[in-house]
Amino acid sequence: MARQSDSNRAATRWTVRIIPFFIIGALAVGTYAVVGRLIVEYLYQEERKTGLVAALLVLYFLFFLLTVSTYARTLLSTQLDPGLVPLIHDREADEKQHRKNRAGRGRDPEANPWVPPDQNPDSPGLEAFYSKDVFVCEADGRPKWCSECRQWKPDRAHHSSELDRCVRKMDHVCPWVGGMVAETSFNFFFQFTLYTACLCSICIATAAYSLQMQIEQGRGLDGWVITVIVLAALFGVFTFAMTLTSARFIFTNITNIDILRKTQVFFLAVRIPRNSPPSDKFPTIVYPLQPRPAWEAAGQGQPQPNGGDGHSSARDQQATRRFAILRTEPRENPWDLGYWGNWKSVMGNNIVEWLLPIKHSPCCNHESMVSEYQFGPLVAELKKRYGIPEPNNDMGGEMEKHNTGVSGT
């Protein structure tokens, strides 16, 4: 029998596939009602309001084209590039083998068990984290782990039950735009809701003016006028509210996920010099990790907090990085760049990108060797708070190299 989560995902997929056709139909009917019935037939042919008609047509089709183009761009992004985190191994093969093992032990092979983090020091994908200067980690200094994808999660990535994959800077599943709104589509989504709200305002103004004139002329109520007012007001209020919410997320550099976790705290692994003196203010970890010695695995003696065994190979000694594990306070946002910086990280660096659905957000670029996403002033504040020294070399992002052994904390 199929799992309940699979059934829910199938229902979600069908929903997001059907609703876009409803949106297209609503735009077509709305254009016929506003342009054909109200502007052309009534205001132009009957009332001869030539100047007003010209202004309304320009405004309507301007925002109509902007709405359609931003909607199409959002739809394409959610379908073709929703911001999925690439899988580094064949998850389906792993699941089949795991279910086979569970069936052999008499357990439900369809169960979806929690998979613990990979303890292998050479775990695939781990180097992508410690090659950067700052990354989000757990309290032990390792990156966050996704049990469903069976791999390490990049900063600000969350697992989507609808897509059954981790998504970078995931915000929400929106059936109106056909899928997952995340880092690759949020700027287009904001533009779409903004232009739709403007288009609905023009529709309401046109219908309200036509209704006023018809009442003054003593004519009966026009069904098309009432329909336009009701539907445009309904969609207008909804999209205006979504525009305000999206603008708030942009200016504060947060997502819906962050809103649901208002009191969350973050642990940040911040690179420090290898020879930094020990501190009781924070723990440290040294990468690459070293295998645990047999006496430690057996529970004899005290584990070393830096993750090493003190017997690293010469190669590892010459290419190691040491990180301090720093804890933020609740409600502190390490990615807050200030209003202007937050806006540009999502919407782009010039007015053309702000107004037109041309490029993905600058925050989609993860090639920086400093961090997955640009961190704000909080990181510098944390360094001061915990007394973290700046690295004395390796400012270009390459690993520190030296001939001494790994130092403990």
C-alpha cells in the first residue's frame, strides 16, 4: 500500500498543475469583461470617453503584460528550477536496499525510518562546508543533516515533503504559481503579486466608474460590472496582502520557514586561526575530521572536542581548518544585511531587475568561498561577543598549511 505521504504529494502535484489553467482562464475572462465590455463597448462606443479610454487601455495592457510575463517566469522557475539541492548519491537504490534489510528483519518495508547523520569523517559532501569560512552547523560543529535525502543540508535549505527533496531558501508551496516558491522564484513571485494587485486596482476603478455613470443615467445594474468589481476586489485584496508579506520577507531577509520558527537559534561554525588559544566561551572543531580511535569508540577516556585523534597524517596536518562553534540568541538573523542589502540580494542590483523578470536573485549564486549565503553584521558581532580572533592568513579562502600537529581545544 502506498504511504500517506506519497498520496499527499500526488494530490499536491495535481493541484498545482490544475490551478494555473484557472489563472489563465481568469485573466482571459477578465480581459474580455474589462476591455471588451466596459472600456470598448460602454465607455468608448456609448459614452465616447476617448481620452479616458486611451488611458485605461494603456494602463490595463501595461500591467496585464507585466502580470502575464512575471507569472510565466514564476511558473517556469517553479517547474524547471525550483532550487533543489542536488543529490550526491542514488537515494532510490539506498532506499531499496534499506527496505530489503528491514523486510528481512520482519519490519514494515514501507516505513520511512529516520537515518542518523553519517559519522564517516570522509562523508560525501562534507568538504563543501568546511572549505568555506562560515557555515550553519549543529552544536557539535557538523553541518545539518537531512534524514530523508541522506546527506548534509546546505545553509538555509529545508526538506520539502511535497517535493521529497531539500530546497534552498524554501518559502512555501503556492498552487497559484504551480509549485515551490524558493530562492530561484521569490523575486518573480513578488513581481507577480505586485503587478496583479495593480491590475486588479485598474479593473476596480474602471468598473466603479462605469457603475457610477450607469446609476446616474438611471440604467439597471450591469452584471459584468458587478462581476468585475467582486472578482477584482477578491483577487486584489489577496495579492496586495501577499505583496506586503513578500516585501516584508525581502526587506528582512527571512522566509515563511523562519516565521514558523521565531525563537530558533543558530549555531555557526566560524573559521579561526589554527593556533588560537583554548577558550571556555566556545567549543571548536577541526576539519577534515579524523576517525575516532578504538579506545574512544569503546567509551574509554574522554573524547576530544576538536574531532581529531591526535594522529593525523602528514597530508591532513598540512591542510586543516579550525572552526569556533558560536551560538546566536533567539530572533537573531545572521543573514540580515540591512534593508538595502536584503532588497538587492533578492531583487537584484538595478531598477531593470527590480521591475522585470529577467534574472534570478543574486542570492542564488553560491560560488563564494566565504559562505553559502552572504552573512550580515551579526557574524562580526558574534566574533566580538565571543572574543574570536581573525585568521592570520588564508584570507583568500585557501586552506591553512603548516607543519605542526593538530592542536586541541
